[in-house]
Amino acid sequence: MKTISPSVTYTVSLEKTHAHLFEVRCEIANPKLRSQKVSLPAWIPGSYLVRDFAKNIVQISAFEGSKKLEISKIDKDSWHITGGQKNLTVCYEVYAHDKSVRAAFLDDTRAFFNGTSLFLKAEGKEQENHRVLVIPSKQAMEQEWRIATSMKQLNPRHRGWGQYESDNYEDLIEHPFEIGTFVQKTFEVKGVRHELVISGCPDVDITRISTDLQRLTAEHIRFWGAMPANRFLFLVNAVNDGYGGLEHTHSTALICSRDDLPRKNRKTNEAKYQQFLGLCSHEYFHLWNVKRLKPAAFIPYKLNTEMHTELLWAFEGITSYYDDLILLRAGLIDFQTYLGLLAKTISSVRRTPGRKKQSVAESSFDAWTKFYKQDENAPNAIMSYYTKGSLVALCLDLYLRKHTKNKCSLDLLMRELWRKYGSKNSGLLDQSIQKTAEEISGLRLNNFFKKYVKGVDELPLSDLLQFAGIKLNLGYRRHIGDMGGFIQTEDFARRSTPSLTDIGIRLHSNSGRAKLSNVLEKSSGQLAGLSPGDEIVAVDFKQVSSRDLQTTIDQYEIGSLLMLHVFRDQQLIELKLKLTKPEKDTAFLTIV
């Protein structure tokens, strides 16, 4: 087998775990004559916010052999090296203390990094071979740390130490590394090797999880009809409190609470475990929908600046629709559980006033500046392209089924989009989804997309769910955390009268004080003059905290006029609050 000489080689040292610093040496073969530009991405694909990863480089220098070269910063994430004619070496340190799945982390318990946080791009070398060598610290060797990554390894060594290789820079940054002590399990699905790696939870029941993931991934592959990767790796970091994931071409990085996972000799919280499986399902669906089937605006990625598209509702919203649906199809949840999850999504959307102002297409386009940079007015001004996008997907699926007598569906549409675009690495334009749906269904869908994708009309959920044999009931929540769910028909009567007075405020969590994070538009709280940042200290001259504010207000009848004492900017003010009847904003689904 012929070995290709690397154009760029990165050596990553774990020696400075105490300072949370990765030491990186980037060797560039045959650089441009007397000039070389290097840069670090400003954002990572799948997370649409400019994060300026270069800010974590704390020192950098360049050499030709032992000769130190001039290196100057030319913008926020790029450097220019002058004077080298032979091989260049760039040495730098990266501060790594971000426990999310998006960046890099290093301490004396584990190491994790995405290439976008560590690997400088050498201009002109992007399409050439890149290699990575990770050097363990003495402590890492003593504690028998291992490496887990989906990147191709050259000459595999014990516990994964050794060199890894990518064909180009774009592939290089698609393979996160998990390094430390972890639990590992391998399973095969449709002839493709899958690996599950879990850090931070040594007593996890990895056999149960891998068995469930085997069923889940098989259902995903059956749905799409083909597996686009020759291997796949689930990297799971279990922490005290966390939730999220990021998709890659051959892997996904996940973070979850330890309580979400089944443990040996412990009772499993099945609802939390189902949430974890839903997260796995979501990120695995992205293996097709985002990583290969993607907007034309993302081909190629420009990682130094924002890349706007109106299609994130399809890539995240449709994925959010299918993540739980495929759990159902794989037999990992039952139909009643699925309806309960769907009802919670409907409730979440209905409780967001911003749904009347921002369409899912606008939400997609403004992800960079609004969705990922939410302020105290966000619930009133924006709508999530994840949650409402999933309901748009549900409506599109049922609309296609209803008006073609079940001959066409979103399933068929997604497979056709894969055939036309994803399998050919051809990007979708803004009109591609509507156009393809019309081609396979014979329907005119301009009105649907105008009202529900480009517009802010209320989704026709009740009518379309009725077609599927499901009745949507809108009622009142019984307590602050009540998000609705599946319910028997005879049980709905007690949800049709209000038992909780909603004044349209949201509190900062875990403070113990009734401090407001949001005030919803046109709510009784807003009409009374409450503002984000206010702290309610008394209701009708009775002292209150975050724990008893709601129960205190619930003691009064609708129509009552209450005196509020509020601290605003450390000054005490008085406000009058008139209690009004709450909206029916909680979804309860029943089977017809």
C-alpha cells in the first residue's frame, strides 16, 4: 500500500493538563515561497454561531528549522508567516476549558477536541493530505488513557496512540477526539462497524445502550435505504448536568447527564433515557440530513464568516420531527409515549409569542444573530426552527398523506431529496424542497410553504392530526412545569378549567429569588409594567420567593387586583397586577 507524504502534520501534546493547554506543533511541507498564511475557523459546522476559536490561542511562533521567523496577526483568526522557503513549523498553545461538544477541553481526567479548535489551516494546502499525532502526558500513560476518534489511523497502536490521517482539511475537522478512560462497545449494523464510547460514567449499562442503538441505527438505515459512511462512532460525555450533540460525517459528539443513562444495579429513569436515545437519533439522522444532504449555501463551507440560509428549519426541524418518530418505529418507545413527546413540542411552540412574528425561514436565516444570541425579549421576537420546524415537518407529512390518499409522504420526499441531491453532493436551493415535493406528489404546495414556512400562520395541526386519528385538545396547565402530553379522553375535562394563574413571566432558575428573566408580550405581567431583571419581593404585602410566588398568586381569583413590590435597579417600586384568565396553551393528545 502506497503511503502519501503528509502536506501538513499536527502534533498535539497533552503535557499541560494542569493549565488546560494543548501544545500543538503544525508542520507545513513545502510552503509558499517566503509567505504562508495560517488561520483557525471562526465557527464549527452544525452550530451556527461565530465563536472565534482563535481567541483561545494564547501564544504562537513560527520556525524554519531552528530559525525563528516573523509571524504577524492579520485579522482576528489569521496569521502571516514571512521568511521561510523550506518546511515550516508553527508552535502554539490553545486554552481548552470548554466542556461542550463544540470546542476543546483538557484537564487531568480527560481530553476532548474538535479540529476547528486546534488545527490551523495552511492556505493553499487545504486539499492535500493532513496527519495528526497525539502525544500523551506521563499521567495519561500511567492511567492508561485511550483515544477514540473516527479519523483513519495509520499503523494502529495500543489504546489508539499513533498517527491519524485525513485526505484534506475539511475532512480533518470532521473527526473529534475523545481521550481518557472510558467504557467502549462495538456493534455491527448492516455490515457497518459502529462504536459507542462513554466517558464519565464507569458503571453505565453499555450493553443495554448498544443493543438499543443497534435497533435505532438499523431503522435509520432502513429509512434512507443506504448507509453513507463505512464506520460510525458515538462519543458520549456523561456529566452531572448537560444535554446536547453535534453531528459529524462519521461520528457524533454527545453530552448528557449521568442520570439519563441506564446504570448497573440501579433503577433507570426511563423518561430521561428515552430523551438520551432521542438525542442519539437526532444526531444519527444528521449523518444524511445536514452532513451530506445540505443547503447549497454550505458548499463549500466558509468557516471564517456567517453562512446564511433559509433552510435550517428543514435540516434541524425535519430532523427533530424524525428523531422521536424513528424511536417509535424502532420499537424503543410506544405510541402513547410518542404522542406525549409530540404534545410537549406543541405546547412549547404555543407558549412562544415569537411564533406570530418570525417564520421558520426567517428563524433559519437569522440563526447567527438571533437564535444563538437570545436576549430577554427572545420569546416575544423569535421562534425556534427546531421546535416549530418539527411541527412544520409533521404538517407537511400529514398534508402530503391526506391529499394523495397516503401515496406520498415526507418519507418519500426525504428519500427523493437524498437521491437528487445528498447522494450526489449537490446542495439544495431555497425552493428545492417545495419543488421536489410537488414533483412526487402532483400537488400545488405554494400556499402551504407561503403560509407555514415563509409566513407565520398558525399551523393546521388540529385538522391534520384528526386525519391521522389523533385529537388535539388545548387546555390549561396544572403547574408551571406542565407541558401537556398524551391523555385519555375522559381525563381531559379537568384540564379544561384553569387551576394555575399565568401572569406571563419566566424566572431565573436556581436563584431562590423571584427574579424575572422574561416577560411575555401582552401578558398580565407585561400590562402591569413588569420588566426583565425585576425581582418580585412581595405580593399584596406578603414576602415571596421563587418557590412560593406561583402558589401565592394562585390563591387569588381571576379579576383580582394585586399590589406588587418589586426591586428594579436596587430601587423599590410598586405595581398593580390584574389577574386575567390564562390562555389554553397546553396540548393534550388523545386517540380518536
